Amino acid sequence: MVDNFSIGLTHVLLAIALWRLLYRDDLDHEVSPRMLWQRRQDEAAKKEQGDA
């Protein structure tokens, strides 16, 4: 009984994790970490220029 419960529980938790991963919005956009870093740097530079 305990074996069936533990196997069932792990499968349910894996299914929930898969469900949450598949429905993330950022999976629809392929952006490399380098491009993301560059965007952040550009935004920070614009803020510094705007404040000066």
C-alpha cells in the first residue's frame, strides 16, 4: 500500500511540474542569456543617460 502511494505521489508531482513548465510564457520566446544580459545593460545605460 505504501509503495503504491509513494509511486503515485511522485508521478503526480512530476505531472504537475511538467504541466507548469509547459504553460510558461517565456517558453514561447527564444532569447539567449547573452541577449537578455545585453538588453538589461542597454536599459541601465538609458536610465543613466536620462538621469544625468
